[in-house]
Amino acid sequence: MRRNQTPEGHSIRPLRVGEQIRHVLAEMLMRGEVHGDSLDNLMVSISEVRMTPDLRIATVFVKSLGGVADETVISTLSKNATFLQRAIGQKIRLKYVPRLRFLADESFEQGSLIDHLLRSPHVARDLQEDDKDTPDSVSKNKE
């Protein structure tokens, strides 16, 4: 396996470029360089940037941390996409500046749902039954 590939054989370049773009966008949001009514005095988290293999499109996953609907934040960021792309082009050296698409990050809700399911009585009961079948519990029962 080559050093510049993932275990699946894909290039790591899209991962590296996505991470660089994420840092540039997060820094711009932190400094308040992106203007819009819905972004004023609001914390916005950019959790991930996924690049297409040809590096032409960047999908940016965002989450608002201030109670404002994600759709409003996404709309504002989409309106500022050209400005953001220009800034990315100035800060990261790429042959082509990728087009930005913004989507709501739903991983927080999915994680919360999974946590809720794992804490439900039915799953807890199943996990307790599994604990009785582990080698440690079997050896303790023999003693």
C-alpha cells in the first residue's frame, strides 16, 4: 500500500484539502468575516468538509450552536459562497477552487438518538444478559 492512500485504496488528498478548507472557513466565521443577519452573535460549527475525488466540489457540514435553525445559517452561508470561495482560493493553493455546498450536520442528533437507544431499558436488559455470558463472569461463578 502506498503512503498517500487510505486502506481502501483511495487518495488522501481529498481528505487533506477538505481539512484545510474546514480550517479556513472556521477561522473566517470565528473572526466574523462572513456577514449576515443570522450569523451575527451566533456560534457556527463546521464539523466536516467532504471533497469530491476531483476536488471540484466541497460539501461543508455546519451546525448552529445558538438555537437558530440550521436552514437559516445554511441559506446565509450559501449567499456568501462566492466570497468564501474567493477567500479559500487566496489562502489555499489549488488548481481549481471548489464550489461550496452547505448542508446541516445531523451527526449530533444521530449520536443523541443512539445514546438514547442504548440507555433504554430493553437494551440495558440485553446488555446485562451479555455480561453474564462473558468469560470473567463464568470464571467467577465457578469459584
